[in-house]
Amino acid sequence: MPSLTARLIASLFRMTGSLRKRYSDGPDFLKNIEQSRAEQQFPDAKMRKRLDVRESSYEGRKIFRIAPRDRPVAGHMLYWHGGGYVYPAVDIHWQFLAHMAEKHGIVTTAPLYPLAPEASAEEAVDWAMKFYREFTPERAGPFVMGGDSAGAGLCAAVAQAARDEGRLLPKGLILICPWLDVAVSHPDQPAIEPRDCVLTIGGTHAAAKLYARDLPLSDPRVSPLFGDWEGLPPMLMFGGGDDILVPDARVLKAKLPSIDYVEETGMMHDWPIFFLRESRAAQARMAEFVVRNST
């Protein structure tokens, strides 16, 4: 059973609908996306004081590197943020990466990749692959690649493309509540939706159509679940029982039984990047995975 704090926060999200309205189809969906561009969040002054936060750019997109300031580096991670391929990174992403640096010594590089509707899936994956080609020789050492939600989907798409190009692969992949089939058509999802305090099927599908644009929803660049998973590095994956995306994780686990999969009953979408007791345990497990595979 989830912790009391987890249950209270999920109940609050359900009552207020503060997150679900961002992922609900309707006349306000595009307005919410537009507003998110004006209110984009970045590492704040407190984080920059505590940690070694460096900002650069690649082809006009911001790249953040978050590293510990007062402790040795334990491992490296390339991370793609979630947001349904339409929303930018928010404070919970930055706080998660800050905790990974401060508590566990993980250095994270976080590219702010192109989003829909301004960019299509084809354009986003192309940009991500260009960055990946630059990142791997610059890193010149082992690293893990990860992402949450849509970012986990992009992580998988990039890993598949990098393998197909014969490029250096990460030593491991971390998929946090991954969105791997953007069609949101699994028969288990309607029964989960009333319990999901973050996502809706209609809103998620609307985001998918904006992102896919002219590509079929089954194209592996859009829905990497349908791509080739052979020859990829070891994976650590997380799912939540009250998340409409959990069927994606379950289907992938069934295809690849070797995946180290952690599913928590009753937990919301993206719970491993939060500040809950369950989140901190998941983050410690991620850190161990990063250290083991990037040192």
C-alpha cells in the first residue's frame, strides 16, 4: 500500500484536477501548452548555489548539466524529461536531478529537446540523435541514459536509433513510467483512468497526435514499443498501478523478461521522480544502477 503522504497527495491532485487539466483534451489544451512556454521553469538560484549547474546550448536548445559541488562524482546520466512531448521540464524534474546529484553524486546532462506542436516526432528524434552523436565522444566514458514518461519514450527511440547506426550505446537505460505506445489503446487503460490523478486518455492521445503529426502512431520513433529491442543495454524500469501508462511497462516487461522492473501498487504517474518515501527508495535504486553501469 502507498504511504500516507503518497495517498494524500494523489487525493489532492484528484480533487483539484491541477495536473489532469494539463493532460485533458478540449479547447484549453493548446492554450495550456502555449502558457507553459511563457512559464518555463529552469534550475533556480538555490539549486545553482548548492550544486554545480552549467548551462549551454546546442542548435538553439538549452542544455543543463547538474553535478555535485562538494562530493565526488559517482556516475553519469543523460536524461530526457517528460511532459507528453508538449510540455517543457518543470520544477519536479529539476528537483529530482538535484537530489540525484546532492544525495548520490550523479552528474546529469539534461537536453531541452524540441516539443510539439512546434516540432514533430521526426524533428524531435532527429535533434535528439544529433545531440547524442555530439554527447557520446564528448563524454568519452561510460554513462546511463534515462527519462520519465514521454522522455522515457524518447530515451528508448534514441537508444534504438543509436544501435541501428552502430554508435556507442549507454551502459544502461532507466525508463520511468514510460510512454511507449502513444496510441493509448491498451484494453486495461480505461479501467485505470479513474484512479489516475495525473493523466487522461483523451489528453494523452491528443498530445500524441500533435507529436506524431504525419507519422503513424505505430512508427517506432513515436511508439518505441513497436521497435526492435534486441541488442540494447540492461534496463531498469518503473511503473505505477494508478498510471494509465503502466500497461506499456507491463507489455515491455513481458517482451523482455530480463528488464529489472519495479511496479508499486496504487502509485501515481511519475512517482519515482517525486519526493515521497517510495520515490527516495526508487532514486537510490536508480543511483546504484547508474554507478554500477557508468563507472
